[in-house]
Amino acid sequence: MTPDSAFPILGVAVALALLVYALLPLLRAERRGRRPRDVLAVADEDRLLDEREAALRALAEVEFDHQLGNLDDAEYRDLRERYRHRAVAVLRALDGHEPALDEQIEQAVALHRVARREESGRMALAQRAITQPRVPRRLGGHDLPSPAPSAARGRPATWVAFVLGAAFLFAGAVLTLYLVLNRGDGGHTALAVISAPPPLEIAAGPRSGLLLGSAEGLRSSADSGHTWEAVPGVSGGVLALLGSTDGQAPLVAATSAGIYRGADGASWQHVGDIPSGQLLALARGAQPASLYAAAADGHLFASGDGGATWRTLKSAPVPVTTLAILPGAPDLLLVGTDGQGVLASGDGGSTWAAANGFANGLLASTRVRALLFDPGSGESAAAPNGRTFSGTLYAGTDAGLARSLDGGASWSRLPFRGDVRALGAGAGSPAPLYLLDAQGRLYRSADRGLTW
């Protein structure tokens, strides 16, 4: 499982955890609060409890006011008898038998006496009546908890709504972010699907459309890769392919039969032999006739006559997978590896250093499948060593596509997140980019890799 594929799973797991977190306390509370109710429904019980408390409070008020002399005997007896009848009826409905009303009235009077001592005046008493201690409730000989205030009763529903909303918002954000970050795999539209044996190379010529190199030979397409035709005059399986990003430099194909060069992709000529049977990549230097080649075992070669003859350079320290050249004085050699990322040499291969970036500009994967330099992208930057670069370097890895403007000192990740196997560029400014993934799907980008 890749980190990108695990990302939405993690988001859903967190959302579910929030949902359980919201519901579990409510389920526990409901489980604790469930008791057999053979006499009353819960709603009826709460209503009767409220009526009982109101009756007892009224009786307590009458008793206390009579003791203070605020009520004469006639008023006291009349009010007391009225409230007593109501309290008896409610208590009998709750307990199922004749209640010990006098004892409960005494408790209520005692509670009011304490309240009256703490507060002065009838207005303060009315204010305190909201929060004063309540008479214990009993049902069937068991104490029952006091009913929560109406505001508190709404808190569980509010809590559930809040947590559920947070969970769904989080899950939606995770899904949106996942789709944005992975649109290179599933959100882009492929031009065509290539069915040819690897290794595969892709390039674009100034007038010949697309070129595809494979073990079956060199083929061309004039309809964006939907149909392909064999290119006459080129023999052998293609090992490496070099396009023309400025429309002036010739196309170059390295096959098992030798080096072929074509001015426009329609006609080709054999110009020399390949420098190694393990050759896997070609790159162009500052001059049109300046070529570089890399072999799988790390051997590097250079040619000043368009591939007719070759000289051997210092080898890369590890096996390589691809090659790119950033023209300059001297040219900067960059090789891709299958585990150590990108290595760079500014002295013809004598010394090498990692070019995988650092911190937030780190290359996403060290398994580099393809390197491509576009000198006509119109972008430029200065590396930490003071060297200025013009053009854009692209790196295709098993985790997607990245680009660097400073010779590999830092990288920025592009939206395509598939397993890149080959890169190519056509003529123009900016040049259209072409990409082949591990499934043989062919993509094109007209905005330097932002959309495909």
C-alpha cells in the first residue's frame, strides 16, 4: 500500500472514530438509565415529577408564610388543603400508595427556611427558587435522579450534531485533498494506451508528430498516439530516443543496430555504432552535435559529431536508469538511479553529488525512471553554489513527476502522481511534454506539467 492510497483510508478511519466517540457516551448513558417502567412512561413520569415538586414547593411556601404571619389562619387552611390534595394525587400516582406527605412537606419547609435565611426579600427568594435543592424523587421505593433542566436536556443532541458535523467535514476534506493530490493517476485523460514491449521511449519531432521507441523498433504517429506506423530506414530495437525541443536540432535514435539521425523524422541515416550494448539514455549538450550517452552499468560517453564517434567519460558510481544534460561551461551531467535518486557531476564525471533537493524541496522518490531537460521553458533560477540555470529539469519517478529550476538543488512536485516510465518534449515555448506511465498510458501537457 502506497502512502497516497493509505491517505483516504486514514481519513475515513478518523471520521469513524469521531462518530463512535460521539455516540458511545450517549449509548452508555442510555444503558445506565434504562430501568423497568411498569407504571408510567418516561414522559408521564417527568410531568408528574414536575407537578409533585410544584405542589410541594407551594405547600412549603404556605407553611413558611403562615409561620411568618403573612397568612391568617383561614387563608392558610384554605391554601394548605388545596395544595395538599394536589400533592397527594400526584404522589399517589407516582408511588402507587398513600404517600408520607407530612414528612415530605417538612423537608420542603426546611429547605425553604435555609433558602430564606440566605436571601432577603420575596424577589430574591423567587430568583433562588430556580437553583434551590430539589426534593428527592422516588418511584416504587427507589430514588430517582432529579430531572435535568431543559437546556441540559438538549446538550446530548447538540453534542452529537457537532461531532457528526466535524466528522463529515473532516472526511470530506480528506477526500477532496486526496483527489487533488492524486489527479495525475485518475483525474487526467490519456491520449492513448501503448501496447509495445519495454523499454519504451517517447519523443516529438518538429513535423513528424510523435515517435515511439520499443524493442520492436521505431514507430511514428500523426494522430496523438492512436495509430502507429513503422519508421523506414531504422533497424533494430530502440534503446534510447532523443527529440528536438527547439525544432532545429536533429532527432537521434540509438538502436541495437547503431546510431540513427533524422532531420524531420521522415528520413533517417545511420551515422555510427552505439558505444555500449547496455546503452539506455541519450542527452544533448550545448551544441546540436554534442551528445551524451549512458549505459545501465554506469558508463558514460560523449560525442562531438552527432554520434559518429564516442569517447568514454568517468563512470557514475552506481548503475543508472536515465540521463540529462544541463548545458553550460562545463555541462552539468545528471543521472537517475533506482534507489539513490539523482546524481550530478559538473566535472565530466570525475566527482558526483546527490541532487535530490532538501527539506521541503526534496525529491519525492529516489527511484528515478526518466530525466528530461527543456531549455526553452522560459524559467531560470540560481543554485546555492551561485550557478545560474535557464530551463526546466523534469524527473519522472515511481511516485510521480517533479521539476527543478536549479539543477536539482530543489524540486517541486507536479500533480501527476503515477509511475512514470518515459518523458519526451516537442518543439515550442513552452514545449509540449509527453509522458508514458507504467500501464503504457500516453499523456500530453501544454502547461509544463501542471495538467495532462
